[in-house]
Amino acid sequence: MTRYFMRDTPLCQMEQQMMTPPYFKPRGHGRYYDNGMQLSQLYDGKHLPCYHYEADMTAVGITSRQEPENSKNVTWVYLPASKGQIERAMQRSGITEPKDMRLWIADSSFPEEVDVALDFRCDNIHELNELALVVEKFSIHDRKKLGAAVSMAKPENASQIRRLAENMDLFEFAPGAHTPEEYGKYMIQRSGHFE
């Protein structure tokens, strides 16, 4: 079908209607159609908004301690990350020493118990990155097991949680057991020697 014969089709008529005001508004840089959506600029030329484009363990926002706490100048790092990515993010935020860095957590795939145990405003980003590297390889079952180990051991920082994660094979995980009696029932049922 040629363009000449398509003029009478409903699709072509709809296209012609959209090319006339009030739907169509010509602009200096091109055309756009008014669909009621409000546009806002998120990129300020230096700091990108938090956006997950790959599977990651956590999104950590970095700001300088010289900036006010509610600063919008946040550089996002998606852990685990390479050392170069962390250094570039620090550079973008004007940070030369890791101790001058303020960390903010946006999203986390860590178990809830790990999130509660970590103080993301104080922890070292390199320790968080090492933890993310270890936990990233865990299955869902292993992550639940890590959560149980963290709630039992009560670690104080990311490096202690990482050591727990590296030694998960030393822990026995009994889902739903909170008392010695429940653990005993779980072990008897698991052994198969019960009446």
C-alpha cells in the first residue's frame, strides 16, 4: 500500500490530528507531544541519580562531611564495585580521605538483620564493598543463614559481618528455631528418627 492510499486510514488520520495544535507544540530543538507528564532535570552535570542498571547488593550514596547532611550532591556507588569506581565516586564528591566521607544507603539486597547491624553513616565503604563481594555469591538460603548468624553473633561493623559470611560453613541453620527445644525438634525431624 503506498502513502497515497494510506491517507484515508484511521492511523493516518490520527497522526494528522496529533500534528496540529493543541496536541503538537513546536520547539526550537524539535517537537514534543503534550501527554501531561511533568519533566524535571535530575542530572546536574556531575552527580547522577540513583539508578540500578545491573544486579548489585546495595546502592551507597557518598557525600563529603563538609557538605550539609541534606545535600543533594550525592554520588552513587553500586556495591560490589571495583577500587577504581569507588575512587572515581570519591573524586566526584570532592573527597580525598575515606574518613571525610558520609555514606547513605538507598537500596540493599543484604538480609534485614545485616542492614540493622550496619551503621551506614559510619562504616567504611571499602569494608562494605568487601562484604558485598562475599554475600553477592550467596544463595537465598545462605543469605537467610547469614541473617540468623548476624542476629545471634551481634557483630558491630561490616568487617565482622564479612568474617561471619566467609565462615558460614561453620554454622548450622535451623529455620524457625528460636529456642533449644525448637532446635531439638528440628534436628530430630531432620534425622528422620522420630515417632
